[in-house]
Amino acid sequence: MELKDYLNYLNSGKPVEGGGEVHQFMHTVSQEALKITAEINSGYHEPAELRALFSKLIGKPVDESFALFPPFHTDCGKNIHVGKHVFINMGCKFQDQGGIFIDDGALIGHNVVLATLNHAMDPADRATMIPAPIHIGKWVWIGANATVLPGVTIGDGAIVATGAVVTKDVPENTVVGGIPARVMRKIGKEEA
């Protein structure tokens, strides 16, 4: 299996059978991601060095405006897509097999978890994984210790409160918080 075939399969949303060919390839990709993230997380790196390492991790260049404060963790890396002026703060964990799409201007707070895989509900088939993408819109702010679950889209300009667990789509220009996250209020132009 080639990386392109692997990503196409994951992005199709089809289940990944535990122990199957796609699952085995997933382990190979994970080893590369673990190696690169270990380098990202070891010692101090100038911002340009971090951009180069993150570009290597995701397999495509990031814009000069991209910023990352390590440590950062992922077990894939190759299905992360970031726009311009994106900032990822310390301690974030991205499980990106299902695809993580972060649009321009998004701010990702400390210790945010973005998870794009679920396991099958049937205990006999629990090793099977179901990928679903996370889409983070323009100028979104995700507060520290928030968790975003598979298949969620966060609309442009939204704010996810600290510690929220986002289980469903977030409308644009709203503030969501709680477990599970719910809309707390709308954001007006004077507040944005």
C-alpha cells in the first residue's frame, strides 16, 4: 500500500478493519509520526525549524505564518491540513487519520485533543475503526483542554470554551461550552 492509497481509503470514511491491510499500514505511518514528533519535542527549535519539522510531519509545506509551541503529538500526521496564520499551542494531541482541516486564523489552545477515529460498538469487532474528519473554520478559537470528536465541523468565527467536549457541529460565530458542548451565545460583530 502507498501513502496516497492509504489516505484515500481513510478519507472515504470506510471502516478500517483491525489487523487488515490498512490497519497494518497505519502502524507504519505511526512510526514515522512518532519519530518526527520526538524530534519536534526534543530541545529548543527556532520557529523556522519547527515549521520545517511540521511540514515534514504532514507531508506538505506550511505557510510562514504558521506557529507551533511544542510539545505536540500525533500518531499519523499525514492527514493534517493547515491554513495561514494558524497557531497550535503546547500539549496538543491530534489523531488525524480521519482528516483534520484547520482553516486560516484558527487558534488551538493548550492540550486540545482532536480525535478523528471511533471504534466499532460491537465488542467482537472493537478493533475496527471508523474515520471521520474534523473541520475547523476560519478564525476559530479552541480553548485549553477542549476535545473535538470525529465528524465535527466548527463554523467560522466560533469559540470553543476551555474544557468543552464537542460532539456535534458548531454554528459559525457562536460560543460553545460544557460536556457535551452546547451553544452558550452568539457572537456579534462588536464582540468578534
